[in-house]
Amino acid sequence: RSQISVEERASFLYLSDGKPLLRQLWATATLVGS
């Protein structure tokens, strides 16, 4: 699934707050999936 809802994105960013590695992986996944 390539589409991610705003709620999922917001909740991921909230959960990964303070975890730079996860945030970097998320940013990479977002770029690759877009």
C-alpha cells in the first residue's frame, strides 16, 4: 500500500518523536513511496 493517511502520518511522527533514526527512515520511506 503506497497511500498513507494524514492520521497515520501524524501518529507515526508523534510516536517517533525523539527517535531521529525512525524519523529518518520515515522520511526515506515517504520519498520512495511518493
